[in-house]
Amino acid sequence: MEKACYKKHIITVLVENKPGALARIVELFTARGYNIESLNVGETEDKTLSRLTLVVCGDEKVIEQIVKQLRKLIDVVKVRDLTGKPCLDRELLIVRVNVDTKDKKDEAKRLSEIFGAQIVDVSHDEYTLELTGDEAQLDAFIELIKPLGIVEMARTGRVAMLRSLYGKTFD
Amino acid sequence: MPKMSGAEIFVRALELEGVKHIFGYPGGAVLDIYDKLKFSDIDHILVRHEQAAAMAADAYARVTGKVGVCLATSGPGATNLVTGLAVAHMDSIPVVAFTGQVPTYMIGNDAFQEVDTTGITRPISKYNFLVKKIDELADTIKKAFYLARSGRPGVVVVDLPKDVIREITEFFDKEYKNKKVEIRGYKPNLKGHIGQIKKAAKELVLSAKPVLYVGGGVIASEAWDEVRELSELLNIPVTTTLMALGAIPYDHPNYLYMLGMHGSYAANMAITECDLLFAVGARFDDRVTGKLEEFAPYATVVHIDVDPAEIGKNKKVDIPIVGDAKLVLRELIKEVKKLLKKYPETQEIRKKWLKATQRWKEMYPFYYEPSDRVIKPQYVVEKLSELTNGEAIITTEVGQNQMWAAQFYRLKKPRHFLSSGGLGAMGYGFPAAIGAQVAKPEATVIDIAGDGSIQMNIQELATAVQYNLPVKIAILNNGFLGMVRQWQGMFYDKNYSNVCLSVQPDFVKLAESYGAVGLRAEKPEEVEEVIKEALSIKDKPVVMDFICDREEDVLPFVPPGMALKDMVLPKYKKKKAIKKVV
Ligand SMILES: Cc1ncc(C[n+]2csc(CCOP(=O)(O)OP(=O)(O)O)c2C)c(N)n1
């Protein structure tokens, strides 16, 4: 069933670093028909825990259910909905663009400079650009370089944490 | 010094957990376990299909309140368990399932009889484990039992690779017993929030038309005395879901019977008209609520549940209380008693309301048109109820048989009605009867069955005969997949497609061929005799084949998607006008 996308929520989760833990989270979303926009998993300061950042869509009721269902999972230690909270929210983009003319090369360099992207790899007719920023910055950057011809791109999905003046993300 | 193999640890840990019975079926991957099990005090019941092992373990848990245990080999053994585990999962029944697995060094190679058991069972379990090292085995078993029985109970699967159960390590009884389970992501909240409890108590005492809507959580937390006390204290009518039948005796004046799709008129109307819906351990399932918007539309909703995720999942809740039903109700009753002193006058209006609901009950009881020509299935259930004094343990299959059992068996006690509520799995009743009889050898256990469902696990006759289990199977034989036929009749212009069971075994001979007793009744006057004879048999299973009216429908009936108040009622002989009673 197609569900209309409501406001995006950014939910961050501390989960046991164990086989099956991630699968349970992902399966929760498919089994209950929730939409995941992006999902990022990585290490934390504690080797036994992983930190997930999920961007999900839904109305308030759905989001509340998602949070509760996540909390219910045995391997999930903490869950926090960071939507609207004072947080740092970043995503990494790597994109290979076509630059087979001088004009294109200039344009790629110009845009990279404006956005603060790095050219991290070069071949005869391609630049590989890397950009870290919030979602909107990445979206805008992609929009502007699109005319050059995107050969391939990958985004990490968002990671987020509370700004330090506002306490710890998971208290 | 005490070095033990994985298989020995398995057996010892189970003994220390207090396990008395395991339902299972052997195979290559669990040979080592079976080798040791033979020397244990734990009784192993050899079923004839692993599905029955899971279902019997589930029923064992429902009847005793303890964790049920089943065991199967890898691959097909594990996959055969799945339906039974899903039954327990959907109904929050504490079951620990152990499965064999190929050796760790072969996992992922598509080895012989390898399946990804933890993968397959993940969505139908509270938790599952693949034990990769012998040193984790004892801890894992301890955790499995703890998780299965605590909080919202559920299914835990423990997958045991063959090499792990053959390895040797140290094991100390004392260490096992004294070990505390700590799981940082799992801290069930049992004690309700006192502020919320006070709020709820006040709502109750000030309410005019409250209803107690009681679900399986009340059985799980054994809160039936508290439910009854609360009901009597404040004159509140009580309705139960299928899962909570027996939480209050059928004949209790405050009991309005089951609610929902095939619920009573009184229960469904009380829900529709109430000003306070007091839900305890119930999950607002669609078979209960009908059209959600019109379920208790005028009510303030209080919901007590141990699982926070159930609160507000389907219906908006005004006063949520997360906690164990028994603990919360105890606190609540204290508060109510205090408040009653302050507001004694509120009792009168509730008494009127209770009376009104009782009138509904009298005017529109569960009903069928009696016949002296053909056996009415409801009549069989009534007779079973009468001749067992409402004290038997009833298991059901799924379909019409299940609903008639729920409507007409005058259940006296909790933990005496076992039915696959959430999953609705045909084939549950008979293995469940076996599990119940193993748990309660002295009890009368009756599977109220359909002729379709019973054939899904009929092979278990061999199990029942082997262990001299005197379970009774009452087949309400209508030659149809009756409930499906009923739907085709109502919603598909009577286009009966693939619901006629035109080829049937002779159930009497079938029973006899297994070494059980087979009895048949074809006319109403034979019903009582057959039941009496069946009840007199104490050493082997009995199959009673009741040749019933073929096209009897289950009523009342709330068509799917409709509001409870729009239920289709049976044709009462004497039509009485529904008076507006309140
Ligand atoms: C395993 C399984 N398959 C299919 C169904 C769908 N189903 C629900 S009720 C029913 C008919 C049951 O027939 P029977 O056991 O004869 O009972 P009756 O309704 O006639 O009492 C069926 C097929 C089910 N609930 N479970």
C-alpha cells in the first residue's frame, strides 16, 4: 500500500552490536509497513553497541508506533526521536560526474568550491566529488551538478546527534 | 571438575529451570540431546509432527502458566515448528523452542538439513539465539526462559549447532541457578505509574456507564480475581475477548460474554454505549473492534498493558497505564475503595447501567433454533458443557467450532479455554489438548473440532494413544469448511467454492485404527449417550463424530469492517422489540 509521506523524522538508536540485531530492526519496518528513507549504522564509543540513524516518514501516530516498536526490541538499548531538536545532522555524498569538456571541469570546480566539496579522485573525463553536509545541502549540490552528467553516486544516509549544550543524545 | 557436553548442559539446565515435559521429535542434528534426554527425569513426549510439538508446548504453557518447551531437529524439523510458534507468538504465550542446527563450520553452505532458523523465526518470536560457542550455551538457555516468561510473554527460539552441543565445558548447578539475567535493552515495566492509576480510578468511580474489556493479558498475569473484584466493587459489566474466556465465570451476573465479530449482543452494545472503556491486557484486535471509529465511540479509554507498544496502536487512549495487569489492578482497587467513600452516590447510576446490560443479555442471548431432527452443533457444545459441569479444559480448532465453543460452553475457570486467537490456525486444538492433558492428567480435556481442522493434525492420535492420554475430540462434522462456507454464503452469493469436504475418512474407524475409541452420533437423541460414554473412558483418546446440521451459521455476526452495533442477530423465535434501556 502506498503511504503518503508526512514529515520526515530522524530517529537515532543504540543497539547491541550482535548478529541479528540489525535484521530485527529492518524486518520490523517491512513487517509493519513503515517506510525507511535512509538507514545508517556504525560503531560508537562503546564497542558492544552500534548506533543507527533512521530517517522515516509517517504521521504522528506512525512515528509513535515506530519508536515504541523499536524500544520493544530486546537488542535495542535506547531510542530517541531527534526531529526538531537542536542537533547536528550530517550526511556524506560521493559522486562521480562527467567532466569531458573544459567547461564542465570548470563548472564542477566552481560548484565544489561554493559547496565546500572535495575533488577526491580524477580520471580523463570524470571527477569524483565528496561532500559532507545536511540533507538540503546535498540535495542542492546534486541538483546543480546533475546537468554535467552523474555517472554514479552514493549517500550514507544521515547521522545525527544532539548539540553538546543540550545534554547527551541518550540520557 | 564437572565438565559436561553441550547436550548434558542442555538437559541439566532444563532440569534446573523446572522443566518436566518436552514435546519433540528427533533427527540427526539433535541426536546428542536425545542421547542424554533418555537419562533425565524430564519426560519427552514424542509427537508425530513438529507442528504439534510447538502447539502442545503452547497449550501446556496456557494451562500451567509455566514456560512450554519443544524440541526439533534442524531444517525440516525447524520449519515444521513454525506454525505452532506463530500461534504462541500471536497470543503471547511463553514457549521456548530448541532446534538442532548443522555444525557451525557448515552454516551458510546449504548443508544437508540446513535452514536459517533464526532468520525464519525472527518475525514470529520475541527473541531468538544461535548458540555459536559452548561457553554461551548455559547463559543462553537461562536468558531464553527469562525472556519467554517475563514482561509480555512470548516465544524464544534457541538454535543449537551440532558441534556446539558435542563440545565440553564446565557447568555448575549453583552458578546456573544464582546467575542473574541482565539485558540492558530489556526492562519490562511492571508497576504502573501511580499518578495514572489514580486518574483511572477517579474516572472509574465517576463514570456512569463503564465497561471492563478484558483480554489475554489478564490470563497471563493471573489477574482474574482482581478483575472480578473491580467489577463487583463498582457494578461494572465485564466482557472478555476469546483469549480471556474464563477470566470471569460464564454465569457471573456481571459477565456479558465475549465481544467482537461473534460476540454477544449485550457485550457489543455495552461497548457501543459505554462512557468509559476500561481495557486490561487487550489489544483492540480487528476481530474484536469491528469498525474502529465506532468502537466505544463515546468513551474515555483507559488501557492497561505491559507492552507500551500496544497502547494507542489501534485506538486512541486517554489514560494509558503501562504495567502488569495484576499489580496495576491491585493498586487501582485500593484507590477506588478510597474514592468510593467520597463518592458513594455514583454507585446507583452504575447499578442501573449494569441492569440495562443484563437485560440485553436476557433478551438477546446466544441462540440457535433447536431441532429434534438434526444435530445442531451448538447443542453438542451445550451438552458437553452440561455434562462436564463447565469444568473441562476446552481446546478448539478454528472456524465455526471455535466460535460455538466460545459462545456455548459455560466456562467456570481461567486457563481452561485454549484457542488460537491471533493466528487462527486450524489444527491447533488437538495438539493443544495433548499438551493440556500432559500438564493436567486428571482433567477432562475436550477438543471441540471441525471436520476440516481435525485433519490437519489427526496424526497425533498416535501420540495420544502412546501416552494413554484420554483427550476427547468432539468433531462438529458438517462436511464443510464451515466458516469459509458461511462467508461464501453471506458475501459471495452462496458460491460454495472448494469448501465441501466431499471425501472424508470414517472418523470412527480412523480412531480405532490408531487404537483410540471412535463414537458417532447421527441424531440429537444420541448426543448425550455418546458424550457420557466418551467421558467414562480414562485411558485412551476418544473421537466423537457428531454428524451435524450442514449449513448452520455462527451468529451474531459483525460483517468485517462494520460497527459492532450493526451485528447480524440470530432469528429469535419470539421477537422482542429492542427497548432503549438507558
Ligand atoms: C491453517 C489454516 N488454513 C486455513 C484457514 C482458513 N479457515 C478458517 S476457518 C476454516 C474452515 C474450518 O473448517 P472446519 O475445521 O471444518 O470447521 P467449521 O468451521 O466447519 O467448524 C478455514 C479453512 C485457517 N484458519 N487455518
